[in-house]
Amino acid sequence: MGVYILRRLLLMIPTLLGITFLVFMLIALSPGGIGAGLSAGNGQMDQTNRAIKEAYLEDRYGLDASAPVQYVRWLGRISPIKFGKRDQVDPTGTFIQPPKVVKVPPLWEWYIDELPVAQVDPNAQVFAWADDASELNKSMVYRRQANQYSKARAKLISGRALLDTELGKAISELEIKKAHDKKGKVKHDVIEPMRAQIESTEFNEEINRLGNDLVGYYQNALNEREKLMTIFDAKPYPEAGFGIIPGLSISKPDMGQSFSKSRPVMELISEAIPITILLNLIAIPIIYFIAIPSGMLAAVRSGGAFDRASGSLYIALWSFPIPLAGVLMVGYMANHNYWFGVFPASGLHSSASDGFTYLPSRIDGHWQFGYLLDMFWHVCMPVACLVYGGFAVLSKQTRAAMLDNFNMDYVRTAKAKGVAYKDIVFRHVFRNSLLPLITMFVSIFPAMLAGSVVIEKIFTIPGMGNLVIESINLKDRELLLANTMMIAAVNLLALLLADILYSMADPRISYK
Amino acid sequence: MQNKFGLKDFVLMMLVVLVGVFTLMNIKEGDRRWTKTQELLNKVGTVEQQVAKLDRNLQEGEASTQEGLDAITGQLSNLDARLSSGEFSVSSSGGGSNTGGGSVGGNARDSWARPGSVPIKRQPKFGFAVEPYDLDGYSRGGEFTEAFPAQLSKLTPVLAEDTYARRINDQICETLAGLNAQTLELEGLLAEAWQYDPNGYWLRVKLRENINFSDGVEITAEDVRWTFHDYINNPELETEALRSTMTSIEKVEVISEKVVEFTFNQPDAYNLQAALGFYILPKHFYTQLTPSQINQSTALSMGSGPFKLDILDVDNQWAPGKDVILVRNEQYWGPKPSLQSMRYKVIIEPIARLTEFRNGNVSMIPPSSPQFGKVSREEGWDDFAYSLNWANMRSGYGFIGWQCGPRDGKLTPFHDKRVRQAMTLILDRQLIIDDMFNGIGERAVGPNNPPSPAANPEIEPWPYNIERAKALLAEAGWVDTDDDGILENERGDEFTFEFTRVAGSQTTKRIQIYLVSQCASVGIRCNPRIVDWSLYDQILKNRDFDSIMMGWAASSPESDPKQIWHTDSIQNQGHNFIQWDAGQDQYIDKIKLTLDASERMKVFHQFHSLIDEEQPYTFLRVGPWLRFINKDFENVHPYPKGLEQREYFYAE
């Protein structure tokens, strides 16, 4: 059994990679591609400014790389085994990565013969901290140089965007075909051999100026990076994780930051998950406690009035669309103009709840709900929406399983030997009918984490459903991949758990 | 004996579990008390600081009063002495020297300015558009709750770009100058006066005395410089959106403690707005934080505005999903607002929003057009709420853009302006508003619409006139020669075109159906193409459409027309996606170079006339703002600028 579980666990790794890769590529290939949400706010921006903004964002989030490269980079960050230079951790817990590589400026061959390399002042001494350098001093030195480098880099990036804009103008004047890629960016390899043509346009002077500037910016960025690198190598902050051999280390997986919300992904998920779990932890027991007994009763009195009434009621509820039910609930049960309109319409807490005590308490002779009960009051309607459609499947399942078992030989034997009817129902039939119910719970659990988008939207509940949908709509790489990864992992684990539970509940099944 | 789990054991176990749960809950309750106490202590701390400062000011004031008194007594005794010595004749010449002293004093007041003849624009004292203090039932206090239809993810100024964060930050942070709510003219806020180079290369700004951030620290010129150079233009911060639009400002220099000077790359009519229009942030607060702390923050908003964040703490920030709470800034330098606090709630579902408004839990909501039409007619509604429906400077417009240039190398029928005019004539825009927008909104007249001063007041919306449209089409060569009901040109090509609209909206769908039927009635075949919004960007960039339905939003009374209309924006995938080229550049270039506002408006009006004649877009509708506001609040006025919540007060 142990070997089996281990094998299943190891198999999960390639499966997870496959799932995340597929989802990522699907999103990357959809119109707009990864990071499409970032350009949503461009509105009436000037083209040049827009080009600069897009270039900045692409550089910050590494969106200029091709989708598979972006995926591999992400894998490298979440992998606990790291290669190459180790990250460092600053006192606020942020990972400081080695300075990014400076990209070679496009069309540099037009302006210089040889690419410049970083110039290091030969007289400069090897960088070393002063003996009395405190942590604060070190971080100040690092931060100052990091700022210098990002400024130099920003110059390079915006210079590049400006050059591309001018080139774009020349291209439209010369009507060169296929010089733009799918995202509308200039393809430099197409233009490269066309220098003479470009020189004939009115934009030539500007293109030359910008191109020469760009080479200068490149040199400057290289120099600043070199300086930053020496400071980074002197380790201004403690290193992350622990090293095994040089170039190989083990460290905490870094889920990265969502670029649509620019916050750590783990923080976003840990805010949303408790809310979704709370809703489901209330909803699922209610479903089970109502559906199973009524399924049993329906099986015992199969074909009777209760069987038919409960069956049609649950099917009717199951067929009622949740969006409509939610809106009707908000419109009537939350409207104070009706006597039954006593529920809150949105959110998880009332406005005054900041001042509440946690538990119900008596203040100035009035009973006050308290923070906890106030929250339960707020989740009543969302939970009702989650619950009402769930009875049908579970009670029908129970009923069918019970009826199957009722027709079994051992039940007939038990009846014949005079076992009490109550004992037959509970000890023989019900126990044996539990198997499918256990496995059903296992398959419900992953769905819990994904949340229910519709219900969260109607009741304005900031849960997982909203987070998942947003990450897809905004094509937010980190958030999307983390969500996919989590949902996939929980699903796979649940499947494994189901198999284990099977073999435990049914001795006939064994994994060898 | 059988070891059976009986009822007694069950009860016992439940008791143990219950005790456990209660202990846990008690721990929670204790924790909650602890955090609340900490918050309270923090607040007490700031109050103590304020008291200490007030105390010090008072003492200094006393000392200076004492000094002043001493000086006056000294002068009096001096005068006394002179009087007694019989210097009566001095009195007239003394008067003369007094006036001289006045002008010298005036010079001293303007000593910050650049020498020369560049006029100084002195700004009036900053105040309310409608002062609430003397109105009936005025009281201080109360909480105003606004419901947002979308979830906020971030509040930190400049990093947060969406309109909702902006609306909250407008209460927390202030700019050097803002628009007057009624006249929409630029008025000094933190700036007391400025001097603007007539050639447009520099701008010198003098800050007001006695202005301070919400923690009481005075605002100096260094804060302005720092905000521009080390906050907005810091490539380590995620400020790309604003940074990439502020390229026209070359540098900001500190001249003296209260004087800054902006230098511009090139003269541009919009430089003044850009320079005076960004939030001034406290250097002393933000320099305590690392760039990644600022980048990852959710709500580190601090400024000098009339309200401030309820809790401003790096380790205990507001999290999305909670209400945003602002409290009155008791140290505000200007006229203080009457409301004690403002609360921003997110309610995504429109019906839930309306229900919460009816229940009195929310003071203001943006209703949908059908909600507004239906609910505002309910009996007794007017006693309960203000129903506001007005066009303001942020109202955008909807339009159908016609492809004036080639699509895939082939000209569309719309390259002829007579055809475009005919298209406008066959659409009854008032009918569209009445039928599809519940009668809410006005017909749009052009790229700028009233109340914007850039709209030409002489231009009326085009009429609805099928006959004239048919005549224009015939003039343009589109006649039904083979009697099949479809118009053809000389070459025999049928008049068909594609209408692109975004999927998912009922209103655009109805407009599409109307357009198709109106086209059919004059013999034009219109094929709808329905696409997802995410494809729009590509379609526009590639100019891959015959006609397209869209809307432009506005953020200021006159937006620079260059991006949408200039022929430069035809090249390189700019926003002139309809590829319209009819000599508009002369006006647009002139607009950008005319620094004087009233002169600029004249050019704007000429430009507007050209667009009206050419009809590159068929302008459909100006979308007004719709708001329901609870009548518990008074002094509520819809302004051309929007709403001014700092003026409201809670009437009991």
C-alpha cells in the first residue's frame, strides 16, 4: 500500500506539470495573450506613451519572452530545487533576485561594429563591505545601486520603445508587409536588411538619433548592472534557503506576484480560501444531513408518498437556476419593506461590525449580535443558494444504493433469520450503501475550493470563485498558474484519497 | 463487558468539544480586544502628538504676541517721544512712506517669482462651491456610504489606476491645482500662485503657507519634487501608467522651501494640467518604506486631503473585500468637511445595491438606466432619495465609427463623406435613447459635449431624415440600378458593409438590429459581426472593420484630440483607427500649441465644426451620470465636475 501511494504521489508531479502547461498555453494563445488585462486601461493614451508603458510592463513582468519560456521561468521559481545564483531575502521577506540581464538593443549593427561590454573601472578596488557596515548600511548601498540600475534600464527600455515607434512610422510609409508580429510589435529581423529603404524616409534622422542614443543607454545599463552585481555578490541580505553545492540549492517555492493586483499570490489565495471553505463547511453538512436521511426514508418506503414528494421537490429545486434564485432572494428576503426581508443583502459583515465584540454580548441593556453571529447571519442566503440544488443528487444516490442492497441475498437471509427491521436498515443496508457516499464527498471537496462564481458575484463575497475568474479574464500569469496548480493538486489528492478509502471500506479491493 | 460507545459517552464528548470551541472563541475575542486596543492606543498617540504640537504653537504664539506687544509698546513710546519733541510735520511724509512700504511689501510677496514681465496668476482662497455651514439643519458628523459596483484591489496612490481608487484618493490626496466644480477652470489647491512661461517652457509654482499633510507635517517644495522624481518616476515602483504619460515634464526643481519650478521638453497646451494635476505625496512617509513594500501594498494612501484613511499602518493594511473607511482629517488646512467619515462598500449585484440603498445601509448608489427609470417614478421615492441624472465632464459618448480609409487595401463606401452623412441621417438617435436607454441621456454632438467648453455651442445634432439620406447616397453614386432593392455604384458593386459590435450587451444588440433595418429601408445591406471585447484591440490596430460601435470615456473637460483624430495616429496603429484624413491636423496642432484657454476653445470649436460636417463617427449618445443619494444628506448638488462629497452634511 505504501509503495502504491508513493508511486501515485510521484506520478502526480508530471500530471500537475501537464495540467498547468496546458492551461497556461490555452490562455497564452487566446487573443491578447498573457497580460492582456494590463493594457486595458490604455484608453486614449498617446501611441508613443502607450508604447513606452507597454515596454515597461513587458520588461517588469517578463512578458516579452515567448509563452513556453515564461512557463519554464515560472516552474523555476516554484520549484524547491534551485539552480544558479541564490536569491536573497530582505527584512520584509521579499525575495531579492540577481539583477536582470540587459537585453541587446535591436538593430545595433546599424550604428556600431561591436557590441559594447560592461566597463569596469580598472582602478576600482574589489568591492567589500566596511568592517562596521550594519545590515541597514548594506541594504542602503544595495538599494541605492538597485535604483540606479533600474533607472538606467528604464532609459534603455523607453529608448527602445521610442525607436520602435519611429520605425513603425517608417514601415507604414514604406508599406513593408509582415513587419509586425501578432501583437503589433515591430519585427526587427525583417527590417534589418532594409536599412537603405529606411534611410530614404523622412524619419531617418530621428531613427538614427534614437538608435545611437539606445547604444549609449545600453552601455550605461551594462555598467550599472555590473556595479549592482558586485554588490549583490557581496550579499547585502541573507541568502534564501540552503545550498547543497554551489549552483544548486533548496529553497521555499516562490509563487510570485499577481501582476494585475501586484500582490503576492499566496496572500491573495490565503485571503480568499477561508471564506470559500467557511461557506462550504456550513453548506455540505446541511446537504448531507437532509439528503441522506430523506434518501433512506424514500428507499424504505419506496414508491410511497414521501418518496414521490421528496423526489419531485428535490428535482424541482435542482432545476431552479442559482442566479435567478440568488437575485430573487436579494430582492425579497433582504428588502426591509417585506416582513420576511430580514437578511443582509451583500458582504460578510455589517458596517457596524467593526465595533462589535466577537461573541454576542449585552451592551446598555440591548443584546448585540457580535462579530461571529453577524457573519453567520450574512452567510445564510449564500449558503441557502449553495444548498438547495444539492439535495437531489445525494438523496437519489442514497436511495438507489439502499434499494440495491435491499434486494441482496444477505438482506433476505437477515430477514429470514428474524433480525429486527431497524437493524437490517441501519446495520446492514445503510452501512453497505455508504460506500458511494464517501467517494462522493471526496469529489465534492475539490469543487469547494474552486468556489462558486455565481453566488460570490451575487452576494459580493470575495472568495476563490472570483479570484479564479479574474485571473482568467485579466490573463494574470502567476495568479492563474497558482490557482490551476492548487485546484489540480487538490483534485489529484482527492482522487488518491478516494482510492484509499475504497480499499479501506471494501476489503475486496487492494492495490498491489 | 462490552465496550460500547453509548449515549453517556457521546454527551461527554460533546461537552469536551463544546468547552474546546468556547475556549477557542474566547481566545479569538481576546485577540480582537487586543487589536482594537492597539488601534485605539495608536489613535491616542496621534492625538497626544497633536495636542503637544498645538501646545507648542500656543506657547510660540504667546511668545510672539508678547514680542509683538513689546514692539508695539516700543513704537508707541517712540511715537510719544517724537510727538513730544514736536515733529508734527512728519505725518504727511509718513503717509507717503507708508504707501511705499506697501508696494515694497508687495514685491516681497512676489519675490519668489522669476523677474521679468511674466504675469503671476494668483489663486483665490480655496473653499466650497456651496458652503454648508449656514444652511438649515447643519450639523457635523455622520457617515456617508457609497457602493461601488466593482471590487477594488489597491488604493495606494498612482499605483492604483482604476476610477474607484481614484475617487477615494481624491478625498485623501490633493494636487497643486484642481478644477472648479462649477466653472471647470483650473484653480489653485495647494498652489497659492503660479507663473507660466508664455512660450510654455517653464512653470513656477508658489505653495500656500500653512498647508500640511494629515499627520501635521508641512508640505514643502521638496515634497513636490520628490513625488515627481522619486515616486512617479521611480522605475522600481509600479507607476508605469502615470509615468509614461508624464514624459513632457523634464524636471522639477526646488527653488526655495515653498517654490518649485517645472521645466517642459516642449510647449504643449496640456503641460499645465499635467504639472499641476498629480497628487502631492508626503516624502517623509513613503521614504520609510522599501519599493517592494510600496509595490505590494494595498492601501498606503496618505496626503493632505479633507479625509484620511481610518487605519494607516504598513502591517495592518486594508484588504480587498473589506469596506474602505475614511475619517475626517482633523488637521486639514482648508475648510473642514462636515461628515465624520466616508465608507466605500463593494456590492457587485445591481439588485443587491438597490436593496441595500432602500434599506438605508448605503447612502449613494449608481443605478442602472432601467432601475433609474423605474424606481425614481415610485411613489414617495422623492422624499427618500435624490435622483440625480446629469451630464458632467466625465460623461463619455457612444458612437459608430465609419472606416474612412482602406480596409485590406480596399476603400469602403464610407470614404465618401456624403455616405457617412447619410448613415447619420438614417439613424434616429433620439429614438435610440428613448427606446433603448429608457430616455436617459442626450444626443451627442461631437467629440466634446456640453458642459465642456470645448464643444461648439452652435452645433445641433444632425436630424433624422431618410429622404435627405437617399438624396446624398444618390449624389455619391449609390443608386438601385437593377431594381433588386439594394443600391449599387457605377461599377455595379452592391452596397454592403460589416457592422462590428461587442458581444454580450443587450443594448448594442438592439442598436445593431435597428441599424440593420434602417439600412435595409434605404437599400443597404448591413452584416453584423459580433466579437468578444478582447478581440477589439486587434481589430482596431489592424483597421479590420467597415464600421464599429464603441464609446470613449472622458476624464477632463477638454481632452487632447491628438490621439483619436490626428493623421499621425493613423500610422503605427494609433487610435485614429477609422483612418480619417480631412485636414483636421491644422486645428489639432494649433490646439496643442495654444496655451491661452479661451483662444484654444475657439480652435476647438472650428475643429468641432469640421467633424460635424465630415461625420467620421455617427455620434450617438452622451451617457449621463445617474445617482441615487439618500435624503438624510443635505447640500447635495450635481456639478459639471461631478459630486463634491466634502460639502455634504448629515441632517438629523
